[in-house]
Amino acid sequence: KVDDTLGVFHTHAVAGFLGGTTTGLFAEPVLCSLFLPVSNSRGAFYRHSGGVQFLKQVVGAGFVVGWNLVATSAICLLIRLVIPLRMSEEQLAIGDDAVHGEEAYALWGDGEKYDASWHDRHLDDTQHRKISTGVTLDV
């Protein structure tokens, strides 16, 4: 199961791949010569050896995909040795409230009410803030 709540795949993978490959199509030869020490570098739409630049961009994108698969898998396997990577089915059914004590994207306009006992729990009777000791939830 893949849980991409932040939209990382379409934001970085799809957009990065499209940006890289279209660079291989539209790379203007004069601008390429300003930035690249490789001669005759041009996009596929500029005739001659333009398809070579497009192929380089596709190969580069493939390398990045492969590198990310290997590196991310290694990192996840190491983390998995210490903590679980996924919540239990019971916790998933309850949601963020079970783990964090709050709902994700809970807005007061959606029927949520301001609960002074929850939001002001760090205030004592004199309404002076207590010094935080690093504990965020009193259970």
C-alpha cells in the first residue's frame, strides 16, 4: 500500500520527469553551448543530433528513479528495524485522533468547537502560563 498524502509522487516524480524530458526536446542549441561543455548539444526539435539530448535526459531520469528506489528502500529497511513503518489497522481505522489526540484538518467551521479545557490546559488558575516540560499531552 502506498500512502502519498503530501502528493510527493506527482509533485516531484512526474513533474521532474516531464521537465527533464521536455528539456531534451526543447533545448536551444545556442543556450546549451553557454552552459554545457559538450558541443552540438540540442533538443530533439532542432534537427541533426537532437534526439541524442532527449535520450540523455531519459537515461538521466531513469538513473534518478533507480537511485531513489535503492536509497529509499535501504533507508526504510533500516528504520523498520527500529520502529514500525505503518500504524496498526485499529489505529488506521480511528485515524489521527488515536495517535496524536487531534484530527487532521479539523477546522472550526466544519462543526468543530473551541474547547477551552483542551486548548487552555497549560493555564493554571491565575491564567499564567506554566513552563513547558516537553510533554505535549497529559494522559
